[in-house]
Amino acid sequence: MKNFKFISITFIFFIFILGGCNSIPNQHKVIEETTQVGHQYFIDYYHTEVEFTEHKFMPKDLSNNISLSGHVKNNKETTITILIDYNTFEVQTAVVPKALLDKKIK
């Protein structure tokens, strides 16, 4: 039983150590900069102001993207999501409702 506890604790410890190795440096700065890019994207392409309420970094071994989700300002029912490469700050894609999609400036 002691060996099982030791192995379990060691396994959990290594998961935390390895998980830390995949962290993005300066996450707070990346979130701030991608949020600015996202806001400007919706203003430029949809003439719409948005509020981002959530962010999620995609697994680093799959991509260098951050997903920002939220809603149109003053309309919490109209949800939006944008995917931005946090190395280049280029918008990869945006998920918007049809009403906004119809307003998109090409």
C-alpha cells in the first residue's frame, strides 16, 4: 500500500511538472494583446463592439492559438468567439451569428 501511495504521488508530481513545461510565457500580456486584436477585428469587419468574457489557450503541441469568447456589447444573447494566433496576432477564424455575418465588410 505504501508503494501505491508513493507511485501515485510521484505520478501526480510529474504531471504538474510536465504541465508547467507547456505553459505560455507572459500569458497575461498575450491575453491583453489578443483581446485588443479581437476588439479591433470586430470593429473593422463588423462595425460591432464586443466584450470578451472567457479565454482559452489551445494545447501548445497542437497550435499557438488562443480562443476568446464573449458577446456583442450590450447584447449578451449574441455570442461570439474568435481564434487568434498568439505568436503572430493574426485572426485565424471568428464564429459569429448569421445577423453579424450578413453585416461583414469584405
